[in-house]
Amino acid sequence: VEHLVQRPPIREILQAGTYRDAVRRLLVAWIVNCPEENELLLHRRIYLASAHDLKETVPFALSVALQEGKRANLQPATRALATLLIGHLGGPEHVDRLEPLLEDNTVCVPQVANVPGEAPSNVQIRDVALVAMIGLTDQRPAEYGYVHARMQPQRVYQMQTLHLKNDAQRSEAIAKWRAWRSAERKADSD
């Protein structure tokens, strides 16, 4: 399926063809319902969902990011990619589902070199989740200390750029997020 989608005429139909809606529905059905769960195929399904802006795949991405059901014990990089997909295609209504990931200090990209002369740091699941939620709420990652965060052409952040120097900075960023969320909830209830 993946190879068919990337070849003409299917690729052209997905972009602007007469049968665009039907082909999109077929692609969404394959991404969401494919019984094969190996990591490589999950990565490809996430890529296709992002490349074709398939918002209907957000529940699939949530189940990967949160390791729900048969998706337990996935590699951290796979979970992080799914989280970035949610940040790209999701909306503010998905923030509550992602917030538990702020407690997940699993490394998904080890040893990112920051600035020459500084010690390298890791990208953790909680970094990716926080940047995704920041985006879902129309904020900027730099406001939370993610000054190296870079967006790819597909409007998805480059995972290796979502790092902070240390856990103290992460704690500060998460505390700032929680304070912002608390103020937003209070404003919504008034």
C-alpha cells in the first residue's frame, strides 16, 4: 500500500484528483487498521499520515504515542514520531491525552550536540510531548526554552532539535506549561 500511494496516479489523485476523497478514505483505513505492527511499518504509516495531512489518523497516533492495547513496548522514537504527528494534525482537544507524557523521561534521541563547548543533551518523550502541546495551543516552543526547535517543510518539528540542556530546564518548562494550563482552565470556567 505504501508504495502504491507514492506512485502515479495514486499520488496525483491524493493531491487533487477526481477520486481524492475515496483514495484518502482508503489510505486512512489502511493506516488505522493495518494488522502489521512492526516498528518500520508504523514509522511509514505515521509518515504517510503526515505527508497527506490525514487528520483522521490522530486516534491511531494517540494509541502509538500512549502505547495503548497491542502497541505496548514500542521504541521511544516511534512513540515520539506519533506524538509529533498529533502536534501536526491534532487540535487543542488532544492536549489532555498528551499531558501524561510529561512524566515520561524516556530518551528518544540520545546525545544531541547543542552548542560547541556545551555538553550534549538528550531528547526525551516529555520534550516531544511538551512541544507538541505547545503547538496545539498556538504557543511557541522558544517561550518554554526550546530555542533550537526547528520545523520541517511538512510542518512537523525535527525531533533532534527538541532538547534542553538538562532536567532542571525541563522541570521549569513543564512547570510553566502547568501554570499556563491552570490559568487557561480557570479562565474557561469563569
